[in-house]
Amino acid sequence: MTLEEAKAFLGADLERTVARMETLLRSDIPLLDGTNRSLLTHAGKLLRPVLSLLSAGACGPRNEDSIRFAAAVELLHNATLLHDDVVDGSAERRNLPTVMSLLGGPASVLIGDFWLVKCIDCLLGADRYSETVIRLFAKTLSDLAEGEILQLQKASSCDTGEEDYFRIIYCKTASLFETACRSAALSVSAPEAHIESLARYGSRLGLAFQIRDDMLDYGDGCAIGKPTGQDLREGKITLPLLCALSEVSAEENLAIRKRVARAVDDPAEAAAVQAFVRAHEGLARAAERRDALIREAVSFLEILPDSEEKSYLASLAHFVGARNN
């Protein structure tokens, strides 16, 4: 099963989710409205709302709150991307110019704020669990901010360790996956055990997703919609490099970290670090960690009753690990 097959399976419910986003994002300000429509047209894979809708359906019949929570997840995700592009100075995303590169950083931040407000507006309209789910989304926003700040701090000092790395990717990526699955289960009043299992599925899947993204940044597959090597140009130490560093002496470890610091301004240093990762099987070792997380994610689905949604959730976990974009 592929992501496209999952989208086809969700059919009208996914269409209703996108339509709700379109309605929420309408504006009588032409620049804002046109930018929002363009962003929706190039909205990427819609993986998070797909996971949300499947999680709801795995626990019971999807309802209007299921649609709302799935839409809110994607609104929040895109709001953070608009902000991230400013933080990272990204000129491209999904092989297209970013809002920041076209309209400038202030406009990108303001449009991201608009999407964030519409996310909260979407949650406020829920029939049940609105306060509970708003608290979940608030925690995710706090996680995102903390993850970004910790990453900036560690990039500046070039002393990221494995514990730091996993905290960063939980905060920046896995927290939202977890919230997508947990809020979806709440939307259909699932049993507590099912809610917790789906939340754990989401968190492990989010970690695996980010590890795969970090592997792709080292060129392990096709283009990901942004230039490869971007992490090194920003001084970020991710799992492929951490795995390679674990195989060398403390002296060589320090020497490579110094090269990462210089890679921000020197492409030759970045190339040397990439070669080091390949020579010490950093990508293969990172893949082992990713695969273990995917197996763990799928194991949390066992408690759920058999359904097509459950099968799609398991299949999408493997899609996350194998994706090339």
C-alpha cells in the first residue's frame, strides 16, 4: 500500500479536510489570499492529515471532529514551515521558491501566524474535546519552539550528542505526529488504551520520519525538495554523522566537529564531512535505528481491532522509512 492509495481510500473525508482548510484560509486581502491558495496547491504529501484520519477510522467511524483535527494538524504543520524557512534562510521548499524568498521574512512570519490562528480557530469549533485537544496542540507548539532553540544552541557549539539529537527531533517532528494520532483517536472517543497506543505509534513514526529526512540530506536517495547538505551548511549534526562519529577516537571526533563548524562557510569542509559519513557507514547505521523505530511503531498497532485503516497505518510506517522525497 502506498500513500496515494491511502489518500484514495480516505476519499471524501480527505477532500473535506482540504476543503475546510481552504475555507478557513480565505481572505479579502489579495496578497494573503493568493499566497494561501498557492501554498494549498503545493501542499506536499498531506501525510499528517492522512495519518490523523486513518487513526480516527482505526478506532471508530470518522466524524466532523475527525475532519477538524486532521485539518488543524496540517495548518499547524505549514505554519511552522513558513516560520522555519525564515529561521533557516531557506530559498526553496518542495522544489519551489519559499514565501520568504518571494515576499521576505516578515511576510513569511505573518502568513505563518495567520495559518496558526486558523488552526486554533478550527479546533475551537469541535463538538467534543476542544479544550483537551487545544492543550495538546499548545504542548506541540511549545515542543517545536524548544526544539528549534536547542538545535540553534547545539549548532552554535557543535556539541550535539545522541540524547540532544533525539530530543530535538522529537520536539521538531515527532511531537506533531503524536498529536495528530492522539487527537484523532479522541475525536471518536476511543478507549484510553487505544489512544495511548496510537500516540506512541505516532511518536515513533515521527522520529523515523525525521531520521529518514536527515539521511536524505546526505544524498541517500532522490531530491527532497531542498538542497542536500543543508544541515551541514547550518552547522547541524544529525544521526548519520553521530553514527559515524561513534566509530572513531575522541580526537578524530573533535576534529570532525571542528570541520562541521567550518562547513557553514566552506563547501569543501562540508564535502569532507559527507565523505567521512560515507566512509564510516553512518547512513547504514542510521537506517538500522530508523528501522527499529518503525518496527516499534507498528507493534503499537497490535492492540487495535483489525481494519483497513489499521493496515494502512502499518503500511505507511514502512513508506516513511523507504521514501525518497
